[in-house]
Amino acid sequence: MIDGSEERACVFDIQRMSLHDGPGIRTNVFFKGCNLRCFWCHNPESWRREPEIQFFGLKCIGCGFCLSACPLRLHTINTEGAHVFEREKCTACGKCAAVCPSGSIVLTGRMMTIDEIIAAVSRDIPFYKKSDGGVTLSGGEPLLQGKFAINLLRVMRKHGLHTAVESALNVPEDILESAAGQADFFLADIKLVDEKRHREATGISNKRILENIVRLDSLGVEYCLRIPLIGGVNDDGEAMTEIAKFSGGLKRPKYVEFLPYHKFGEAKYITLGVERKTNLATPSKEEMRTLAGLFGGVEVRYQGSAD
Ligand code: SF4
Ligand code: SF4
């Protein structure tokens, strides 16, 4: 084992064949745990660092296997025949998920070693070679399990894999600096420059984030700036002009990328028993083109949109 490593990290997904998270074809390793609470987040299962149960009530076929499997008897059927799950007492032991035949109960988050992750991502080495791709650590916030992530980057580099880190950068500076020393590419998220608006949207100040973007810019690692573009949050000219001005003061972003809001993650909130705000809008391509014009000579890329 490598010195100083945390032996295992909590990972909630390993997703193959991504074309959007760094150069070439990539495998994304999604770390669980995030210290922001962006209300549009499409991966709310990434928020808590520990494994947890997702309950997809509509898939339940009423077999009752989970009722006896749970040592705490947290699954019951009420007098109206509805399945009731007492989530707040759950220890995430996974016994109910193991017996559920319909996929209604899923244990999300698994403690994995570096060797297990290397084995999983190595399946796609031929695709990385053909496309100049590699592995992207994402989340959640991968740098909250910082020592593990840094050691994983180091081992992947030893294996000749191209590595990238997607981060919201609300992390200690020494962790960022060590990760930047081991990674080939960073995808650095920025949502808003105005601190008050940032707090309202994410629950935290952006002071450390903005400082860390400036720090990343000075560290020599290649990076891009990623902007989740959320209707009513940061798709107005004022917010984007501030971001464009901030990025104009940086030396090295390779490109800027808009990630327009999409609704894919909305149903997950119900499965986790988490409340969410509704009626968030997806900016159109036309709106994105207009906002991209604020960035002067910097290349602006954008993923799917409303039209
Ligand atoms: S994960 Fe364990 S404690 Fe939680 S509901 Fe399932 S069986 Fe019960
Ligand atoms: S085991 Fe799955 S399908 Fe059966 S009652 Fe429990 S949740 Fe429903």
C-alpha cells in the first residue's frame, strides 16, 4: 500500500465511455461526498459521504422480502397497502437491497480500494489509447477524500493512464496542490462570482473556490472552467459578465464549458427522501451563444440544451 493513503474511498458509480469529461473517451469515477448543496444538483446521491439507500417506490412489487430482511424492521406495509421506509433510522447495512428482486431498493455508495478502481478502469485502456482519453475523478467532490484521490492519481499515472479531476474546489489548498501535481487535467467548476448569490445558490461562500481557481491557474496543470448554466440562477448577463471578467484575469484556462441544467436528476430526490426546488429552466442554445460572446477570445463549449 502507498504511504499515507486512506485505504478505501466511498464511490457511488464508475461510468464508462464518457465523451464530455476531459479529452477523449473517459471512465468517470464518482466519489461520494460533497460540501456544496447546489439546489439544481443532478447527483444528490453524491452529497453524503457514506453509503445510503435509494428507494424507488414505483418499482416495488410488494413481495415483502425486505420486511423480514431488515434487522431494524424499517420496511413495513401500512393499512392502505403502501410501502413505508423509515429512512432516518437506516444504517445502510444493505440487507434489504440484497434481497429486493425488483430494484426498488438500491444501496448507493461502495467502499473501494485503489486496486479495485484500477481493475475497473483498466478494462477500457484500448479505448483510452485510441482516443487519447483516460480516467476522470468526479463526484460529489473527489478531493474531499483527498489522500485517497491523490494516491489513486499517482498509481494511475504509474500505469500510464491520462488522469483528470473534476472539482468544485472548495477544498484545502494543500490537497489541491498535491492533486494538481499528479493529474494531467482539471475541470474546475465555477457557478457565480457574487458571494451573496453564490451562498443563496450553493449554501456556502465562494471565497475559497475563487482563490483556488487562481491557485490552480498558477500550478501549471492544464484545466478548463466549467459553468453549470441554470435558468434563474446564473444565466443572466450580470452573473456571466462577472464570470467572464474573472476568467479574463486568468492565464491558462484551455477553454470554458457551459453545462446547461437538465432534468435527468429530478426523480433521484424522491428516492433519497430529499426535498428539491422545482421549475428550474434549461437555457436555449441561442441564450448560450449570447452568453458565450461575453468571454471574448476564449473558446466556449457547450453540452446539450433545451433546443
Ligand atoms: S439498509 Fe439495512 S438498516 Fe437500512 S433499511 Fe435496509 S436492511 Fe434495514
Ligand atoms: S423486497 Fe423490493 S419489491 Fe419486495 S417489497 Fe421490498 S422493496 Fe418491494
